[in-house]
Amino acid sequence: MTVANLTSPAFDLVKLTRPNILSLEPYRCARDDYKVGILLDANENAYGPSIYSGNVSSADSNAIIASDIIAGLHRYPDPHQEDVKQLLCNLRNAPTKDDPSVAPLTPDNLYVGVGSDECVDTIIRCFAAPGREKMLTCPPTYGMYAVAAQVNDVEVVTVNLDLETPGFPVRVDAIMDTLTNDPSIHLVYLCSPGNPTASLVDPASLKKILEHPTWNGIVVVDEAYIDFSPTGSSLAPWVTKYDNLLVMQTLSKAFGMAGIRLGVTFGSPSVARILNNVKAPYNISSLTSELGLKALSPAGVALMNKNIAAILVQRQRLLDELPMIPGVGNFIGGNDSNFLLVQILDKPDGVPSSAIALKLYTTLAEEKGVVIRFRGKEPGCPGALRITIGTEQEVTVLLEKVKETLAAIYNA
Ligand SMILES: Cc1ncc(COP(=O)(O)O)c(C=O)c1O
């Protein structure tokens, strides 16, 4: 049966849609194409959420969400999420509690969002006017910064990371000069540890940008993967001394809670207040905050640390064993995250090849049940694949499948 189309003849979707939205290339992830198999593409935590160990039965899941939360679901959630914020402060204050150069973080320093992806968008909406002001990113970097910028009609100025130096350091002098010359840049997005570089930003470089003598803007440091870096690497406490710094974190990675969508931004109270003024009133659901509180409790943090320790063992295993496979080249990023960036060669002992890396990526996903991420089109990443660290068993399968698939590609 066909349904009559009663749309007004005046309706013209192309003319109606904002041009920046019409030309938007949406964020794409490997999961758009491949959803099943061993999923080592999205830098999740294969060891599970930090709210239980082992398998959850339906009886356990009732216990995980307390009955008073279920009974209260007809009420809107807490718009301020003070309890979640306090636990986040406790977590980040612990390493700096004896450091007199930073004050303790308090809930006034926080804005919480629907994943840090919402934080990225809220920050742009607050501090960069559409069609007029700009933001700066440092490729290769997380793709959502540019997507959120385009949605908001904010131009992106890029200053590539140093593509020639191992670990992809930030080119601090080039950033300083760009900011000096273009006051319409209001935001700088740095990713530490970087995605896909897995390297921490040098705190001295960040300090230099924060102390830029003439630029009026905000530096956003995305610390989504910070808990996989050495303890004490987070610069969140710096927001107590730099009003022009925002630090984003998330429960999606080390805490293994990607499904609840809980992202975090630390800032000075005056900046955090602006972000809180702009957000939707009830952006964090009661279920999300209940599960977030569990993950951030002492037991949840202990479980997170246990899972991180297991991930680091497997990271070392990949660092040791992947290079033994003929055709696997160098690791080109750092070791500060739950993924590695590795180059694939055109032949054993050859040179990096994005064509072979792409072939390996698609064959693994389509024929071998292993999904990783192709990054060979990113600046400075020829032939690169990004591989999330999985469980011991997943890493064993990955190593086997990479070896047999590469051998078949070279022999074809
Ligand atoms: C660097 C970086 N920032 C932010 C995010 C988004 O995290 P969330 O799940 O909190 O939205 C990701 C997700 O992969 C990421 O890699």
C-alpha cells in the first residue's frame, strides 16, 4: 500500500536545512560497518564495567539498580548530580592531596554530560560563536572535535602534531604563533593521551599555551584515556590555578561504562557555571547516575584498577608479540593508553602501506571476526591500524588472525 504524500508543495528540505548541517560528514566508526566479533575498535574496556566482577545474572542486575531507584523513575533525575561530582573530585584529588600548588577540586569545578561527546559540543556552544569564531585542533586527533565544530558552524584551524617525532608531540611554538595571529580562535582542543597517538601531552607545553601573553581563549584537554597512563598524569587539578583550562574525562574507558554515557568536564567554578547553565536540565538519567555512583565508589575504583592492571599486561604482550609477525612494522604512537597504533608493511621487511593495512582491517572484520580500526588516512599515520587492548583470550585470537591474514595477503 502506498501512502499519499501530503507535504506542502512549499517544503524544500535542502533550502530549509542549515548549510553547515547539509554538508556535514557525520562521525563514522568501525561499528557503523561491523558490529559483531571480537570488538577491538572503539577503545572500550573488554574486562567489563567496574560495578561487578564475573557474570551478571538477572538476580544480580536487580541488585545493581537499587529498588528505590526503580521506584523513583517517575521523577526527574537530580539536575546537579552533586554526589557523582563529589566522587569524581575524591578520585582526582587523591594524587595531589599533598601538593600545595593546587587546591582540592570541589563539585563547583564540574559539569557532567552525556558522555564526553556532549561535553565537546557544550563547550563549543558556550565559547565559539557560529560563523564567526574558530577552534584549533591538532591532527591526528579524535574525529568528534571537527564534527561538533561543523554542527556548530565553527571553523577548525589545524596545527598538526609533530608527525616526524616519535610519540607525536604537540608543536607548541606553532600553536602559540597561530593563537597570536588569530584572535578569533576561542578554543584549543588537545587530547592527552591522544587518540589515535596514545601519547600524553607534555605538561610544560600545555603550561606555555595556558600562559600565552595575549590570547583570550580556553584550552580543552581531553583526558578520556588518562587512567591507562602512569598514576598522577591527570592535569584536572590544574583547573584550580588556570581559569582558561577545561579538562574532560569519561567513565567510558577505564571504568568500562561506555553504555551509561557519563562524561565529565573540570573547570574553574566560573567556567563550569557557564557550562551548567547551558546544558539540558536533566541530561544525566537516574539510572546513569546510580550506576556511575557504583563505579566511582571505593569498590568500583578498586575493580577499575584491577582491570587496568590486566589491560596493561596485555598491552605489553601486544608490544612484545605483534612485531614478531612478518609484515607488522613499528608502533608509531606512545604507550599511555588502552590501544596501540601500529604500521602494516607492503611486504615483510617492506615499507608502511595503507592499502595493505586496509585489506587486513576489512579481512579481519569480514572473515575472521575481529574488528579493529583503520587509521591509515590520518596525517603521519601511513599504514596504521589502531588496536584496542582486549582480554588475554581476545589478544591471542587477534595475534593468530593477524598472522594468518597477513601471510595470505602477501601470498595472494
Ligand atoms: C579522545 C576521546 N574523547 C572522547 C571520547 C568520547 O567518549 P564518551 O564515551 O565519553 O562520549 C572518545 C571515544 O572514543 C575519545 O576517543
